[in-house]
Amino acid sequence: MPDADTNRKRSRSPSDSDQQKQHKRANIGSSNPLEESSSTPPASSDNHAAVSKPDAEASKSSTATTSAEPSASSSGTAAPPPSAMIHMRCLIVTQDASIIIGKGGSHVNEIREKSGARVMVSESIPGNPERILNVSGPLDAVSKAFGLIVRRINDEPFDVPSVPGSRAVTIKFMIPNSRMGSVIGKQGSKIKEIQDASGARLNASEGMLPGSTERVLSVAGVADAIHIATYYIGNILIEAQERMPPTSGSSYRPSSNTSSTRRPPATTGSTPYVPGFSSYSAGNPSPQLQTQQIYIPNDLVGCIIGKGGSKINEIRHMSASQIKIMEPGAVGVSVAGAPAPTGGEGERLVVITGQPANIQMAVQLLYHRLEQEKQKQLRAQTSSSSSST
């Protein structure tokens, strides 16, 4: 267990960064997200989660963290600036989702408060054992949130470092296929760097998720290992987004599901995986913006708009995206040579424009709102049926 002097290092102000730079850097010479420095946005000095650094011996275990510091890699990659924002999504089983949320949202609110990140869990979908966990904000806050999430799943205290005996948890990140190569690196070099630096174990799926252009990156480790690995992964994704313009690709077209039998023949850009909904993504000619077109049930448009436009404006503000709900009968447009998406009877076209990460958040917020309304209607029907009998 680190002594009191070690614990005090966790709340250093940015002015202490010169002293921090004198510390010997391990592995690939990057800065540790468990310690505040000038290379990562400083966290507040209150008792934030799991900020104690494990000792050197613990770092050698595959189930413990290391003292690696992710600000720059051996390839000369610089850390993102303090303002760098990111939105990361992962699949979690329903049981873990309930633990993360807690009674009355108490657990998820605590994670939000201590990390400074926005954390959202999608509604459960009947017949689907997994839910989508969305975490967004500054990179250091997002990576810290995932460390706290693992601690909450394991029922571990937030202010005690991981030890070799801590239970490993697997986080299944959803990564755009166009960005997965950057995360893997040439001959797996990036994954190896992340594994060596964090103590976590990474595995990238070969196939894409149904109806999307996203693949699963499984990250297994203790809380501090997940914290560090998430920072590295987020850093790579931010740099890849800045370096590469939106790319084209076709989405996987599965057989019919419980919600929709139609899927557009092809997509461009990165289509988030959201079970039970049809979506279409199109690359915008601008190198920085993308447009995604989705169809939603016409009878649920009202719950998306809200009274006086309150709900749709809230989603626009939270996602920093432009969202347009088209008139009934409007059809999608062809962009960059891709076929125009087509909706079915009783569906309304919604057009979302913005940065890729912002679009993903907007789509998830829209679907989250739809699922809330569907669950509300289902409960009302169940209650009505019970009353009639």
C-alpha cells in the first residue's frame, strides 16, 4: 500500500509538472493517467477514484497495473491537449448495467461526480442480454470513469489501488472499423504497447457487429489497468480522427430482427451498433463533418421533440450536433456515391450532422429516448391488462 506521501502526489496542481517530468518513465515513456501532469487534464484534488499508483512489483503482474505514463508513445505520438474530448462506447451485460446504475441512479451519479465524465447506460432491450454504456468528456475523465466502473462492478473501494489479487473485468469497447487498425498498430505493435504499459489484455474481434461498421475491442484487467488502457486507446482514437478524414465502408446486413427487417444496402462512415434500429451513415464532403441518416417510428417522433422542442434541443446541446427531423414522406439522399437510404411506412427520416464522435452520441441519445418511451408504453399496456383481469 502506498504511503501518505505517495497519496499526496495524486492531487498535484499543473505547476508541479516540472517535478513530475524528472521521474523515470516506464515502458513506452508516456504519462500515467493515474497521476495528474501537464500532459493530461488535471483532475480536482478531492478524493477521486483509484488514483493511487501500484508499486513496481504489482505492475509486473498481468492482473495489476504498471507505472507507465501515457502521454507519448515510442513512435513519437503526442498526448492529446487538455481540451481533447472523446465519446467511448462499450457493451455490458444487463447484470453489470444494473450494478453500475445503482438504486435510483446512485452509483452512476457517483461515478459521474468523481470522474467528471458523462456516463449513460442504454435501456434494456427484450431478448438482448447486453446494453450499451456511453462515456464522454475529456479523455482523462473518461478513462478515470472506466476505472471507477470496474471498481463498482467488483464492489471495490474507489480510493484503494488495485492489487494482484483484484478480480479482472472485461470491457468490450465498440471501435469504428476504420479506426481499429490504428489501435492494433503494425503487426499488433500498438496493442502490445498498451498491454505492456497497463497490464491489461487486449483482443480485437475480426468481424463487425451486426448492422454496423464497428468491431469489439475486448480489454481485460483490474480497475487501474482498465483506466490506463482506456487512456491509451482514447489517445489513439483522438489522433486518428484528427489525422484521417471520414472513410467509406459497407455495413454488415444481418437477417431480420425484432424491430426492423429493412436495412439500407450500404453505408459510408462509421455506423454505431444499436440493436433493433435501422440506420444509415454517410460521409460528408467536408473533411471534418459527417452526416448520418436514420429512420425512427413516426408515432414516437413526439417523444423525441418534446414539449416546445425541449427534448430535441437538449439532445442537440448534449451531442453538439445538428439534428433535423424531416417531414413525413421525406427520403434520404445519396452522399459520396452511396445509395440513398429508404424508410418504410410509418417511419420518419432524421438527419444528423457533426463530428463522428458527436454523431455517435446524438444517435445513442435519440435511441435512448425512444427506448424510454417504448418501455413506458409497454409498462402502461401491462398495467392496463392487469387491471382488466
